[in-house]
Amino acid sequence: MSESAVLTLRLDPKLKKQLDRLSKAMSRSRSFVAAEAIREFVTLNEWQIEEIKKGLAEADRGEFATDEEVDAVVKRWTRRAR
């Protein structure tokens, strides 16, 4: 069994009820569902922060898209939206 730590937190009663319904529907414990949600949140936000840092480093080095590159991307995406 993997190691784990206890975390105590306060939830709005409505959110707790939602969590309870979800855990019941998934046949999982409230703890499992909450831990999975926190894991996904942390993973996503760590990724996003790293990508922002990379983008800022590129900008600091003066690495920007040309007007032509931006126009090409805009045209590609606006064609897909139609």
C-alpha cells in the first residue's frame, strides 16, 4: 500500500453533498474522489505554470511570432470554425 498523509479541509455543505453523490455513483470513497480531483487540479496547474514560464522566457529572449505566422494561425482556425 502506498504512503498517504491526512489532510483536513472545510467544504461548503452543497459541495460536500455533490462529492457524496459522485463518490456513491462511482462506488468510491469520498476520500478517493477528493484525492483524484486534487491530483488532477495540481497536475493541470503545474503544467500551465510551467508553460507560462517557458513562454515568458521565450519573450525575454525576444522570440516572438512574425505577423505572417500569426495571420496563418488565425486563418487556419477561422476556417475550422466555419
